[in-house]
Amino acid sequence: SEDRLSVSSSASASPMPSARSRRLTSEGVHASSAKPSNQKKQRDQNGRTRLARACAAQEYEVAVARHAERPEDLNVADNAGNTPLQIASLEGCAPIVKFLLDAGCEIDTRNIDKDTPLIDAVENGHLEVIKLLLDAGANPRLGNAEGDEPYDLVPSDTEDYDEIRRIISHAKAHPPRKRRSEDHGPPSAKGSVPRATSGASPRDSPPAHLMMSPPPGSSAFSRRKTVRSEATRNDLLWTKATPENLCNFAAKGDMAGVANILNVIQKADTESLIAAAKGGHEDVMSLLLGMGDADADPEPIQNPNCRPGFNTPMLAAIGRGNLAIIRLLLEYPGFNPARRLYRGKTYYELAEERQGDGWEEEADLLKRAYDKY
């Protein structure tokens, strides 16, 4: 149902952009000649175009007709940053996904939760849609707000668990020379969907006046999108200043939430640093190190939430394309770039092994720091 909204468990201090600012275009798609007022009438209260609504309803013939009527709506995102492709991918409607891909839509778009069409398809176990997206060049390494890649997000209870992980692994090992989404649209359109940070991808988008997210820890995470809980930044008045909430805010990149808690407890723990490093949240990391007086180079923590090899800030950052995080840690006073905390390997050897986005530059940066040390 279009009235069904998704679970969210983070708070964001970011102002929500208007639906107009999220409008995306692709190469060869003509700008709309309609007046702004007419364009507004094309959307429902959730900011969805008629094409997007057809995708949500899984109505293939209607989607084809709506695209023919208004091809300029191909990449138009709704209030939650969901493009038609993302909506169809989440619903698992392979015929519509194929149609949109053949029409030249953007592939690696992100909604306000930093989820991609591939992530939504993976979280809901839609094997055929996953195959279509990967064949079209979807990036299997793009992570969500917490830094989790599609491979990490395959539900353990899905029927096609092994097959989904296999094809994602293959796609990571054999990236296309050029992703198909890069063939469409000007560079300025890439990743231009404005986004705040929250936990789960919105299945359906709330009206613009409701676009605020609740604090971490207020509800359970779920891959099944149901009802989106909403709150204003007044949540910070009643959010408890606990290490758990600090970690949740750090994972989402929520600067206001992190600062609010640090004002009370005045000390950041290693798990919060790891969460920020994993998500690539450089500003939050700086806040935790400075205001929270955190240890940038701690011993690996023994915690069920942190896998071995990913249980320090640096280990969590390596292999995720988070060069800014790695530079920040390397430049921090007292950081030792020559440590061998996992399987006796140096940081640069781990970067070469994991081969994340931009891994050559990452490994070179770590190798130079190692040699200099």
C-alpha cells in the first residue's frame, strides 16, 4: 500500500529538502514544459509521480504508459528520495525493473537513508531483481548509512541466501569497466538525491511535513518495511545519554545526536568510533575524537557486534573506500600505522586483500604511512 511507511530508528538534524530539489534527470530526457504548479499536481502527498505510483502498485502496463506520457519522470525521486527504480526494486517487480533499466534510468541512486535499489532488493531477497541490477552495472560495494554492503545485508532466512551472496561476490570480483548508470545523465546528477540518515529504507514515503526521524534504539531494525516512526529534534530532550545511543547516532552520522550525548557523558567509546568509521562519517569521527576524547588507536574490542578484523576504527574503515576516515586516523597523534592486529597483516596488506572502492589509493596511503613510521 502507498500509505505504508517504513521503520526508521535514527534522528537527523538535516533539514529535509523539497521534492523539487530532488528532481533527477537522465541524458536524453527532455526537461518538462509543464509549469511548476502543474508539476506539483503530478505528485501525491508523498511526492510520488504517477510513474512511481505504478511501480509501487507493480502495475507493469500502467508504468509503461506513465513513462510514455512523462519520460522526464524516469529518475524523479519522492519525498524520501526513492526513484521509480528503487520503488520497483524494493517491491521485487522484475518486469518493471527491467523496463526502467532499458529506459536508461539511474541505477546507483540513494534515498534519504543512503539505501540503493540493490540494497533494497537484497534486504528483501528479490533474486531476479538483484540479477537484473547487477547485470546492468549496479555497484555491489555501495553501502548503507551504517557502512554495510549488499553482501552483508542478505537476510539469513531468505530462500536464495547462498545464490544471492554468490552473485554479489562474483559482481564484486568482476566489476564492469563502466557501469551502465554512468552512461546516463550529467555528472552533477550522480548521487544528487539529497539524503538524511536513518536505518531502514523507506518502503513508502511520508509527506514532506513528516520527514523527521526518531532516535536510535526506539524501535527494532527490520528488513521488512512497515511503518515509519517519526519525531522531531525534540527527541534529543528525552533520549538517554548512553553509550548505546551514542553508538547508534554515530552509525547514522547524526552530528546533533552525538554532540548532545557527549555533552553529558563527555567520553566516547571504541564501539562508537567503529560505527562512525564503518559508515564513513568523517565529521562524526572528528567529534568523537575531539569532544569525546576517544582513543583513535585502541586494542581490538571483543564484542559480538564487531567481527574480528573489523573491531578497531582503522580495521572497520579499510576496504570501504573511506579515505577521509583513514587519513583522519593516520594523522591523529600517537596513531601507529605499523600495527598488525588481524592475521599478522599490515593495514596496507588488508587493503590490498579487501579491494574496496579505490583500494589502490587506500593501500598506497597506508603503505606510505607504514614506511614513514
